[in-house]
Amino acid sequence: MNMQVNSSSKKEQWKRLRGKQKLQYVWDYYKLPIAVCLIALYILSYTLYGHLTKKETLLYVGLVNISAGEQLTGDLSSGFIDSAGADASKTELKLYTGLYLTEDPDDPNHEYTYASRIKIMASIDEEKLDILLMNKEAYDAFSQNEYLCDIEELLRDIDPEAAKTLAPNLVSNGLLISQRGLFKGAGLTGDVYLGVVKNSPRLNMAAEYIRYLYSVP
């Protein structure tokens, strides 16, 4: 009986309200469920937007002990996407920059080196690091710790012609790429080595990237 009275009372009260008064009435009585619905709608919209706009990562590349300018950085990332004919709105190349490693115990940048090492190891464990572009010190460290695959074997299996072309530049588990293609006129000091991470699940794309680097005039 009380429920019926309350229901009738609310109906009468609703009829007497005008314009903004009705909006205020709805808000006063239903603000909690409205807030919950709005939050749920926001979460759903945010998740859907992220799913629709998420790009496929074709390759993960890390620069170790190498400082690349804006032009070279663009060539190493978006330049490859364009060269591969991929849709830049749907695909990307992840380029890790600012990574620094050294075995010198007297180096003053111990904290920075430690942070870089952690990032590199985590990326390798998560299979989110395919190619390393590095100086001789970093190349020696990765090679000695057996993080790199045999590039000669990789190219021989995937691209025999590239294996023949790059034979003079092959080193143990690496490729000396300083005087070829994209790096030849980049103005970097010292040699640049390329290594392919052994557990990379994108070896075919890594081979494609190697072809891109040495073929760029």
C-alpha cells in the first residue's frame, strides 16, 4: 500500500515539474546509476577506440651506443614503413633510442647503463626487440653473450641473393653496415654493427629491414 502511495505521489510530483526542474529531479534521484552508466560507457568507448586505432608493429629496432639525428631516425623508422609499402596509419616500427651499454667499470653513467640494460633484457624476454644497431663495444657484448643469431645463415635461408651481396660485410653473428646504404652518408663516427636478436619472432621482416638498410642510396 505504501509503495502505491509513494508511486502515485512521485507521478503527481513529476507532472507538476517543468523544463529544467525535471532534469534536476532525475539527477537527484538517479545520479548514482547515471554516474555508473557514464563510467561504463567511457571505459567501453576507450577500449573500443584503443582497439580500432592500435597499430601493428612490424619490427622492433634498438639503437645502442649510437646517437641518430632526426633525419636518420626518420629513415630508420617511417622510411622503412614507406619502403615496405605498408599503411602508416595501421603499422609502425618501434625504434628504441638512447640505449647505452658499457663494460667500463670507471664509466660515470652507471645508473643510465643499468636502466638501459634492464630495458634491453626485458624487451628481449618479451620478444619485443628484433634488430640491434650498435657500436663495436655493444656488438661484442651481445655477440659474446649469444644474444644474436647467425645473420649469414638467416640471409642464406630467407634471401640467398642478399647473403651473396653482403658477404664482404658479414662478421660473426653480425653485419658491419657502416659503409653500406643508409649509414654510408649518415655522418656517424665509428663503425656501426647490425645484429638480429636470436629469439625474434619476426626474422622474415628482419631480413627485409636489412635489405632496406643496404639498398637505400
